[in-house]
Amino acid sequence: MALFLGEAEVQGLLNMDDAVHVVEETFRQQGEGNIINHPRNRIKTPKSMLHYLPGAVPQMNVVGYKAYTSSKAGIKFRVFLHDIETGELLSIVDGNYMGMIRTGAATSVATKHMSRQDSSRVGIYGAGWQARGQAMGVCAAREIKSISVYSRDPHKRKAFCDEMRNLLDIEVIPAENPEHVLIEVDIVITSTTSVQPVCT
């Protein structure tokens, strides 16, 4: 019987350090040509869209896909994993929290390899769901002392800073304008849906 993990179970089981380890190893395996990774595909209907991202990790004996639907009702994410040898369905996992952590873990790996080791001050554009994973990820890679945050909505900006300050136990400061995010920072992260540049 396949294992089903809902959002609550995923949040209780998945932590950033484990995610960083898996993502970094997966990047390494992909670089060596050991990963099968196909581009995202989409099926559009008049009311909604299905997006799916298939892939396989042969050395872990799994093949599967992430699928999500988008509509006026919102976005719903699920990951389906199958045994490579038998095709047996192993698990169905709710993927909203997992996707946020995975994206933050990718930033953590990038931070580890691309930033100075003494980097301690971060600027983030955006205060949405994905920005949470970004803040968690960068703090997993470096000893961060402060994060400056800008988003267009001052209420979301303040709420995000309060939440991250409590979660990360560091100074997280709302920036009054986009330019202030860039003052005396070592790392800049953008996590927005803007189609225009958010900093110059």
C-alpha cells in the first residue's frame, strides 16, 4: 500500500538541513549525468491547468513526478513516487511545504558555493511563501546575523519579518523602500512574481 503524507506530516518530518543534503547530492548526480530530468509540461483547460514535472533517480531506485493544478481556487501540489524496478506506487506526498523547502535548499547550496564564507547580512525582495524558504535556506548555509526585507505590501512585510525573526532567532528588518535592501549586505535574494526588475 502506498504511503500518503499530508502537509502536516511533511512539516513534521522535513527539515532544511536534510533537504540541503539531498538537493546538493542530486545536483552532483545530475552533473555526472545520473539523473533523468524532463522539462515541465502543462495541460490547459478552460477552468484550470495541470502542470507536471517527471524525473528519475536511478541510484535511489525511484521514478516519479510532481504534479500541481492551478485554478481560481488556488494551487495544489502533490509528488508521486514509484519503484523503478516494479513500477509500484510508493508514496503520494503533499508538496506545498516540501516545494518551499526544496527551493530554499537550492538557494542554500548556491549560497554555500557562491558566497563568501564570512557573509552575514542578507537582503530579500519579497515576503511571500517562497521567501520563507529562501530565508531558512540562506541561514542554513551561512552564519547570518541580519536580514533586510522589502515587499510592496507593508503589512505582509512586517508580518514576514516578525515570523522569520521568531523562527530564525536573528534580526529581520523591514526595509522602507527597495533601495534600502541593498545597503551593506553580502547576499541579495529575489523572491517575487514581478516581471520588472526589483533592484538596479
